[in-house]
Amino acid sequence: MKYKNLNLAFLYEIIVGFGCIMSVAIWGQNGLATLGLIAIRPFVLQKEEIKDEKSYFTLSYKILSSSIVIVAMLIIAVFIIINFLPHLLPKLPPRDKILFLLFPFFLMTHGVVGFMYNQKK
């Protein structure tokens, strides 16, 4: 089963991810509770059978691998900034919030990459 409107599903991920990033920035780790909004998606969006499984799973693999690479590059950049460029530390969020921002950032990145790949298709 897949969502009938994939663009809407990816847009929902972008909105929830961005909202969670903002709530973590405001309320700290308690803001992660907004990730619960992603659980509403299966009830709101319609689903349909997958007709061409190979192309669908290929698309899913590309989206997931691209998102993981982007988040890995973010982790490496933050590590470099923290350890080797201390004059840029004031431009980063506080260290205790950086870890809590990773999953919402991945969710938002997954939505953006999926939206872009789905537009090319």
C-alpha cells in the first residue's frame, strides 16, 4: 500500500519536520512531542495498491539513501564546526538541542527529497 497522493504525503512530512524543529528550538526536548503528528498521516491520507513494485521501491530507496547522506553530511559539518571552528559556535543552536534536532531534520529532509524526486518522475 502507498499513499494515493505522494506529493501531499511528502508535504506533510516537511510541515511536521519543520514544526518539530521550531518546537524543539522553543521548548527543548519537550518539543519532540510534536513528532506524534506524523502518526495521524495514515488516517488522513488515502492509500492505494502498488502497481509497479520495482519502480516504487527503487524510488523509495533513492529517497531514503539521499536523505541519509544529507543528514550524515550535516552531522559531519556540525562535528567539524564544534571541534575545529570554535568561532562559529555562536551560530549553532545550543549543544543540548543539536541532538534533538537530528530526527526532525531527517524527517523534513526526507519530505523535501521525496517531493523533489516525485516531481521528476
